[in-house]
Amino acid sequence: MVVSETRNGVESDYVCDAQGSTIGLLDASGAMTDRWEYWPYGEVITHTGSSVTPLTFLGVIGYFRDVLGKLQYVRARHLRTDLARWLTVDPLWPIQLAYGYARSSPATRTDPSGRNPVCLGACAGCASCAIDLLIVCPPGMDNWAQCASDVLSNLPSWLQWLCGGACAGCAACLAVVAAKAVIPPPVVTIGPILAGNQVICTLYANSYCRFLIDLPPLYYDCIAEAIPACMLALSP
């Protein structure tokens, strides 16, 4: 979580709301220099002050607004706030909407990984149960199956249901994620793309990815993603 920054020698402390959006910046004396208000999907309603920061909408938890102003980079994908949708398919599609953001509930949900990790909760619960079992019944011990059966049968019924449900949910979720590899994701076109924007977006991508210039594989991956994202952002 971001709490402060030093930009051009000036230190600022972040003030955030309950979700993690920056609603103010404090200078070294504790005075509020900037304030922000947002629409639910991240568009800025008002900004008072002159400070420049890319960490605005959900910025404290890692959402990064790029120089175009329409896009939020969220680790795995770009979010276009004016359209309330991602620009690329959710890695967990078809469990999740391919392009929908935060299950259409931006006031109560966030997606700081950019992947909407719906499997995480169930699989973490299943892993916790499995680890406890393996501590009592280490793999390779004699009569392991009997040991595991005894441990499970001695659990409270509510915990048996909890562990069983978590592991079943994890298995089902992972099965659907694996199946998506053979299901072509939907294709979405967002407005006409103007050929003249190619030059603008190439320049933008080189500037946006310049910090990776010494890491050629990552640099070219960044360029390959940034140019199409820019073209879509500039489309009407």
C-alpha cells in the first residue's frame, strides 16, 4: 500500500478512502494540497490542486493511471474507466465476465491483481485443510489412508463440510479455468480505430515502456500491449 511519495524533491502523504482511492494529498506541514472525487468506475469528477500523480483511483492499492488519462494499469491488464471495462479478456474467463470490471459492483469490489482471482479463496481454504492433514499424517507413513480417514472423521461436522466444500470449489474452479483454453473468448471492438493514431501510440508506448529498455523481452512485451491499448483508448 502506498502511503507517501517524493516527487521532484517534494514529499506528499496520501489520504485514501475505504477502498484505496486517493482523495487527498498532504504536504510536509500536514496541509491538504489536492483533493479528488470520482465516479464509481474511476473517472475523476473534480480535482482541486496542482499536484500530478498517477496513483489516483484506487491508486493506494496499486492502480496506475497512465498519461492518456483514460486507462488504469492494474498489473495484468488495462482498465478503461470511461467505458467501465477491461481492454483484454479476464484470465479466468468464462468464470468471470470477459471484459466486465469488479462484477459490475465498483462501489463494493476492487480487483488489484487485474485477474479477479475467484479461485483464490476456495483453494486457500482447501490448502489450509490439506496442510493440517499432512502435518498429522505425513506422506509416506504406514497406513496413511487410515490415518487420514481417522483425522477427517474426528473433525467437527461443520469443519468437514467447510474443508470438503472448499476443496470441491477449488477443483471446480480450476477445471473451468483449464477448460477456457479450448473456448475462444469473445471479441469486442470498441469504436473505429483511426490509422493516424498509430504514430501517436507508438511514441506513447516507447515513452511508457522506457523503464524496461534494459530488459529487452519485457520491453517488447510492454510495447506489444501498450500500442493496442492506446489505439483503443483513442478510439471515439
